[in-house]
Amino acid sequence: MASTEVTKGRGKAAAKPTPTPAPVQAPGFSYITAGLQERADYIARLAPSTILPTAYRGNAANAFVAAETGAALGLEPLQALASIAVINGRATLSSDLMAAVIRRAGHTLRIVENSPESVTATLIRADDKGFEFTVTWDKDKAVKAGLWGQRGPWSQYPTQMLRARAITEVARQGASEALMGMIYAPEDFGATITDTGEVIEAEIVAEAPAKPAPAAAPKPAAKPAAAPAQPAPLDKPLTPAQASVAKGLETLSFTQDAYTALCKRCLGQIVAVNALNDDQAAQLHEELLAIYNSNRQQPEPEPVAEAEIIDDQAPIFDYGDDPNGGGAA
């Protein structure tokens, strides 16, 4: 039988060294496992930051929607806020975030740049490796969609925009479950984005809210015909260029749908009247003038030339004998 020999030092017994305990790591904050109030407080503290994307600076409600969307996808808030945009209350994912979520789910995503004007995205599902989902976006496809050559990203970095479109389309086809149904990108709602996917303009025209009826208003005997729906209400002073568009819309009795179609045709995106820049307003102004003049009955020729209806130097509509020169009411 083996014995254990214990050796003692001469005199006093040798002191055993006391082991140093390992430092205890303080638990960090986990947004995903925190309670609802903790999450709301956390986002409220982040929202005032000036390094957040512009859509979330000072807007805790939108930031909270984006963070909760990211939590559903397994993302921490800062990842979500950098890649998710909330447009008209709907969360949208950047193409790079879609690619990351798809690959993390085990699917294969390949991006091939065929040329500066053509990009192909191929998705192979983890549970069906024998089938490939393939989407190619090229110049011809972008031209048909009314995107190619638009001012901004499509003119500055068209290859990146083709790449983003190819990724989002193939993601819808082959991996919608990995995205939990969040298959829309910001540009699907007319937003303007940078080559990194950050939204730089996303003020989408919404339906005008119904005005509440006065409490003591008498009930009319006959219900008047409904007025046509106008573009979004204007709640800030208009520039002269914006005022010309507003006057034209009022004069031509444009409906919401008609204004939306006009924006898409002329600008390639939907922008509220009070968010138009001067170039955008000039394009709409010119188109509205063409519509107005095409619907007018042409006068009989006279020996003395009549004054032009529109002064090209003035950005304001001049319909009829309006003494205000077509300015917004």
C-alpha cells in the first residue's frame, strides 16, 4: 500500500502561500436580457448623442424601435442603430446588415462584381445546398427602375448601389426567415442613402391627418363632397421655390397619389413639399407648369404678342390674375 510522506521543515512548519483570488469581473449591461424599463432608459440616454445617425439624434422613440428590432435579430443597440432605419414607422435594414444576419444564420452569400455596372448576389441556403438563389442588378435594370443617373448616390457610387439592390432582393427570395420578415431596405421607401447604408434623407410624404371636428359644430343637413387629399401639411415657412410648388399643387388640385407619382417621376423619390431643396422644387415647378399649360385652352393669335404666362426668372407660380404672384396662402 502506497503511503504519502509528509515532509515538515525543521523548527516552524513551512507557511503555505495563500492563493490570490481572481478578480471578479463586473457584469456588463446586456440590452437583450434587461427589463423593458431598463431598455427604455438606456435608449433615452443614448438618443441625445451627436454621433448617432441623424434619424435617431434626439428621437428616443425611433431609436427604441430600431433597438428592439435589432434585439429580435440578436443585435446590441449600437449595432442596430448603425444599420436600421425607421421610416414612416417601419423598420428597414441596410443591405450590409441583411448580409451579416443571413451569414450568421448559416446560409452562404456570395457577391460578385461583374463590372462597374453589374453586380450578382448568390444565396445558398444551409438546408438546401443544391439550389442557388441568384439576382443580378445592372445598369439596364436600374434604368428600368428609374434609378440610374439620379442625383446623389446613384450618380456618385453606382456600383455600391447595384450591390445593395442585389443583396436585398436575393435576401427576400431565399432567407426571409433569417430576417424575421424585415425584408425592406431604406431605399425601398424612397430614402436617399450613402454608400455605407446611412440614411441621409427619409422624409416621406404621408397622408394628411384628419382634422378633428369642433365640439359644438352643428351637424350639416347635407354632407359636402370630400375635398381631394393634398400632400402632407406644411408646418414650417416655405422657401420661394417650395412655395411655387405648393401653389401649383393647390391650383391643379393635386391629390396625394398624384403628388407621389409626380415625385417618383421627376425626382425618383417621394419628398414632402417643405423638404424639397431648390433643385428638386425647380424640377417639380417646371413639370407642374407643363401640366397647367397643357390643360389650358390656347388663345387665338393676335397681332400683339401677349405676355408670357410664366416668368422664367421667378420661382413662383403666376396663375390667372393672382395679385400675390402665386405665393403660398
